[in-house]
Amino acid sequence: MRVETIRVKKSKPVDGLISNPLKCRKGELKLVLLGTGNPFGGFYRTRPASILVAGSHYFLIDCGSGAVQRLLQAGVFPSQVNHLFFTHHHADHNAGFIDFVYTSCFPREVPRREQKLMVLGPTNTVQVLTKMRDSLDYDFSTRPSFTPEVTEIEYKQSNGGLVYQQDDVKVFAFEVDHGNYSPAVGYRFEYLGKVVVFSGDTRPCEGIRRYSKGAHILVHESYNPQFVKLAGSIYGNSDTAVIINNAQKKHTSVQEVAQLAAQCQVNHLVLTHHIPSITPAREVEREYIKGMKKIFKGPITVGRDLTLIS
């Protein structure tokens, strides 16, 4: 597998014109990590979101703030995305939803969406997202070119099982353990013998262990206990330090992720949702995963915003 960081090209003369469209041939998979940060935000990282391209299909997994800008930088127009999967509805994973729905209604270098957006997520998805979508009604009413096919959304809620099947793509949802937040799910994408798994936010649990088996790519959230300790020393006895420390109760340490990847015979491990948000520098990333390679012998990628794996 090839791992690289997408280099953003300046668009001339109009900002946002795509000069590097992300395309995928039938049988190919391409994964771009759009946002690799956490609820605190960060200078270098936007909130969680990824785009998985399987042949001609574009799947957005989570939609944190900054997702639209990163999509454009990755060479994907929001109107190309017909399916949006949510792992859960903490705000860092869905705060970009309004921006995505709104922007995807505009045609740019590609035609506007010809079908309703399909949104898939756990069983509180309609409860949470319809309130966000309804906030756009007045805006949409002032745009006569926007048809119901463009602005309406179809929802599918499930905490487990086969949730999507079309054109050689199967997607399975599975429950994960996100501490005091429920429901939360992960996803297993299968495409022509290739498997990509997204953990969502979770501490070690049976769901992620079961569905990660044999994955070609496992995209897993992580925290580093030593970095958490360092952040605590920086913030002292503040509320921030307490919140960062408490994150360990509902997330997975880098050592635990390595053990999971080894047990499930994962081919390639990709870390994201870093706690704390680390600077995208090789020396920092090497320290962040220190000791993991003794447990998991396969390749480990410390995800950055716009990391492309193909």
C-alpha cells in the first residue's frame, strides 16, 4: 500500500477549483483521512472525518468541522458523496454536517447530486441530525434552483449488521464501547476482497475485535498515556487537564490498539483521533507510537489530515 500526504495545490483564478481530482478505478480503494483531531481541536488537525473511495463510490465516514474544506483539498466535491456514515453523535464527529449538506447542494465542476443524500448511523441519528438539517430550511427556501432531490435526506439507523450493499460494496455496522456515550458503532467496508474497518470512538471491546479480523486497513482512534501525562503537566490542575485525563476511560491506548491489530492479523494499522492532538512531525510521531512495533509487526501510519492510502 502507498501512503502519502496530499499536497494542496493553489487554484487559479478562483479559490476552490480542484486541480487534483481524486479518482479511483473499478477494483481500487483509496482512503483519505480528512480530519484526525479530537474534541479540543488543534492548529494542524480538523475534527474526525474520512473519505473512502471504492471504484466510483464515495463514502464519507463522520463529518467533523472542517470536513468540507478538507474534501476540496483532497480533490472531492461534496456533491460527489451520496452516502455519509456516522459512528456516533458527539459534536466533534458531526459538527460539519450542516456545512456538508449545504455545500453539497451546489454544482461546481461536477453535476449536483441527482439523488437524496443517504445518511447512515446508530439509532439516535434521526433524533440528532433532523434538528440540524431543519435549520437549513429557510436558506433552502430562498434558493429556487434547489430541488427536493438535492436537499432532502434519507436516513437509515442501525447499531449492528449489514447496513449497505450495492455494486460489490458491503458495509457492516457493529457496536463499540465508548464509555458513558451510547449508542456508538464502528464500520467494516468490504469491496472485492478488500476490507477497511473504522473503529469510531471506543475503548477495547468485543465488537472491534470481531470485525477487525483480517482487515487490510484498520483505522483506529488512539491515545498515548505518556502524552496524556505530558499534557496534564502542561495544563496543571485545570479543567482541561482533567478532561484529557478522563479521555483514557473511553478510548484506546496505542499499546492496546497494537495488541488488537496483532490479534486480528490486520495488514495495515492507521491511527487517528489522536489524544492529545500531536504536532505532525516525524520525531513526535515516532515517540507517539514508541513500543507499538514490538507488539504489531505490520506497517503503522500515524494519520495526518489529508493522509492518502491507496
